[in-house]
Amino acid sequence: MSRTPVYIICSPRPLVGKTLIARLLGEFLLLKNGTVAAFDINLKEPSLLEYLPGITETAEVDDTFGKMALMDRLIVNDAIAKVIDLGFHAFDEFFKMSEEIGFMKEAARRGVSPVILFVADTDRASAGGYAMLQQQIPATALVTIENEYVVRGELPSTMSDGRILRIAALPVFLKTYIDRLTFSFTDYLRHEKDSSTELHQWIRKNYFSFRELELNLILQRS
Amino acid sequence: MAKPVVIVVGADKGGVGKTTVARTLLDYFSANNIASRAFDTESPRGTLKRFHPDLTEIVDMTATSDQMKIFDTLNSVNPSVTVIDVRAGLLSPSLAALRDIGFLDAAKGGQITFAVFHILGPSIASLDEIAETANFMQGAKYFLVKNFINNTSFFEWDQATYNSYFHRIKDATELTIPKLNEMAYEQVEVASVPFLKFVANKGMKDEAANYSFVLRGYVRHWLANVWSEFDRIKLTDLVGSGKSGARGGEK
């Protein structure tokens, strides 16, 4: 049986582009697989739920009920890829709980492949958060997202050793365009006739990066 | 034949977690392949028996016939370890009874290994039990168990008070039972299975169960911490096994 990927997009910092990446990845997986389950633990920031209400449900890790509702879903090998938009306020609690309940080990045993997409920043909280993840997450499951809009080409050296996925910065007018709640990346690819536009290429490049990430997962398993 | 081992788990106060500790001990022995049996003194309905029905017998510690059932069989039964979960308020009377039947002298003489896990409550009155219990402890291994499972504090904020109680008996060994997530604890209660079976997602008869992965994770983590305390005090050495290595339950 194939393994079920669980993508956890996270950062201990607000406004670094977590929801944007969750949107992109969610739409990519929906396009490729026809199904995806997204969880929004990010209600204090721009919300994935508002962008992709059809595939997203809210979740929380503030109490044990919330943790059970979320983690008992994530640990199931049901061939439906999961995307978690993990808010900065829930970063510490989520990974503390994950370590305590042995999420990574149990996931490996059950045919679930968690992939931690850490959105990098240059501040101290990000450095500390990344160091904590390095202790807890196998290097093959930890991917640093270098969002050019946030790090401006200055990815900290400690984060540049492992796997890196780069997201290019968009001009402000395009960023405003994709930030509209009604905007869909896949719809844009489908309906925009001119494939040479900057946004078209940007979306295709990111989708290609996600496909590479998936292929790497498959290669690691084999 | 191995020297019989008797472990008494008790407190003079109720609700401090005696049965919880007794359950972790039985799970620990099971995981280390040490045969054990248990007596539950909460007559007529025992809590320990609910979780470990195959190992546990309910007895009335004040009845001579039941005292005979426990102590006259120490050398004749296969499990070398006997765990006795003493009902609230019966610890001191039970120890007095053991003294009266010559059991404590046998322990002092090295014929029996005797250990007491004294579960402490948060009040000064509860801590006063330590001095009282200590009078019976010659020849026994005495463990003072600070059970944090119900968010108890033990005067750590007042070092003088803390020292006056916890350092009163020089041969006593302190043991800490950490806090377990409340929902996880409740779920194990509802399931009425040993902690080990809960972690393994199994029912009482080893049938597949459907406990929450999160709650099982919390219990596994907590149980590992409790067992590391048992390893620290070299419990397997005490019971004459000395093999606290790879355990089935920690896989």
C-alpha cells in the first residue's frame, strides 16, 4: 500500500508565508490527486480556511480534545494527502506534543510520511525553532522553505544544509492579486492563455517543486 | 528457589494514587518478564482487580485467613513477586500486623525481600505518616513516592518544611511519579485495561481496540518516565531479576 504524505507547514514567526504555501500545496495536491485534506491551525493569521473552504477544516492543539481530533486523523494511512497550516502560536505546542506521543515513529510504522516544511526567517525564534526540529525530525523529512519575499536571499547558514525549497518573490501588484480570497492558482493556470506571464511561470515553478518533493519522498522509500 | 519478594503499596490517606502506582508496578514486572501476583485490599470490590483481574485477588488484610492466604503461600507459589495494594488508612495497621506475625523479622533476617512504596499526599498530616511508617521499616526497602499524577505539590516552595519531612528518614529513597494527561488517565480508566495494553491498543483479552493515538502516546510517554524511575531505583535487582534491558512494552 502506498504511503500517505502529511505536509506540515510551520514557523514560529507570523506572516512568513505559511498560508500562501499551504494554499499552493493544497491546490497542487487537489489538481494531481483529486483529493486532499487540509487543516487550518492558523486562525490568528490569514486563514487557509478562507481560501480553500472546500477542503479545509479548522483544528487546534490548545487542548487534548483538539489534539486528538487532529492527530487521530493525521496518523491514518488513507491515501489522502494532508496539508497542515500550523500557526506560529501553535508551533511549540504542536511539536512538543508530537515528540511526546511519538508521532514520527508511529507514522513511519503506519505508512504515513510526515514532511515538515519549515518556513525560514532570519530571526532568533526561527533559529531556535529550526534547531528544535533538527533534534526531533529526521533530516529526510525536514524541508526548509526559502521564501524570497521574507528572507531576501539571506537564508541563515544553519538552515542551508538540508533540503531547501525556494519560493520566488512576486512583484507587489501580483502578490496583491493572488492574496484575493477568490483567487485560485489552478484556475489561473487553466484559464490564462498566455503561459509566459510571470504569475503563470511562478505557479508552474512552485508546482514543479512540489512534484520534485513528492518524487524525493518516493525515492527515499524505495 | 528465588527469595520471595513482597511489595506493599500504601498510604494512610485516600486518593493519592496507590492503585495507580501498583498498576505501573505490575506492568513493569510484566514488561520485564518477572512473574508477579497481586492482592487488592479494597474488599469487597477492588480497583486493582479491575485492571489486572488475572493477577489479582481481593483480600481483607485484617482477616487472619486472608493474611494466611498471602503470607503462608510466599514460598509455595510460582510468582516470586507479590504486590499488595493496601487500602487507604490501612498502611500502618497492616505493617503492625506484619510485625506481629513475624514477617518483618523474616525480612530483617534476609529470608524475604520486603519493600514499601509509601504514596504521599500533599498535606502535613499525610507527611506525618512517614515518621509513623518508618518505625516498621527496619529490614525493608522504603520508597517515598511523590505522585504528581493529580497535580500534588510537596512543599517544594518551603525548603525547610520539605527537608524536615523528606530528609527525616535517611534510608528512604524518593521516587517521583510524573503527571499523566487527564484525558489519557480517564480513557485508561474507562477502558479498564493495564497501561501496557492501552499503549498496545489492545483490550483485556488482547483483542484489537481503538484507543486514541494521542492518548496512547501520552500514556506511553508517561509510563516510560515512571519505569525509568523504577530502573533508577534498580527495582529488577531488588526483586532478584536484574534484567531491566529491552522491554516488550517500550517497542
